[in-house]
Amino acid sequence: MYQDKTITCKDCGCEFTFSANEQEFYAEKGFTNEPQRCKPCRDARKGAREGGSRREMFPAICSECGKEARVPFQPSGDRPVYCSECFSRR
């Protein structure tokens, strides 16, 4: 149904592929416009909107598998904390 499309980034002028899978995802989410920027330009724009700061990450031990994890909040110890793998399985 969908076919890969080549699009020119409106910021840097580089060509990038809007894959069939991405098009299907956009359709499922109800997005009607195609992307106008390549991934590096989208990431740069997003970083600029956020003031260029990255989210602070904190070390933790996964309550399920025991591996070291990094989480975007300061663990308080009163609730379980999961690594990304265990969290996505829940």
C-alpha cells in the first residue's frame, strides 16, 4: 500500500527517505502532513525548543532483573524501578 518516498529537508536541503513503515505509522496516528525535515534537523530543532538541555538521568538498579539502569527521575526507594527492557515488557 505504501512505498518509500524521497523528501528534501526544508532546513538543510538533504534528501531523506520517508519509509513505507513511517507512512503507515503516520496514517495510524491520523497525521495528514508528511515530515518536512530530516531526522538530524528534527532532533536539532527539538533540542533548540527545549533550550538545548538534555533530561537529567539518575542511576538505579532494576527491581526485576537487577541490572543497572538510568531513569529520568530520582528513585526514592519506596517504589520499584525498572530498566527499559523490563519496563517495556510490563
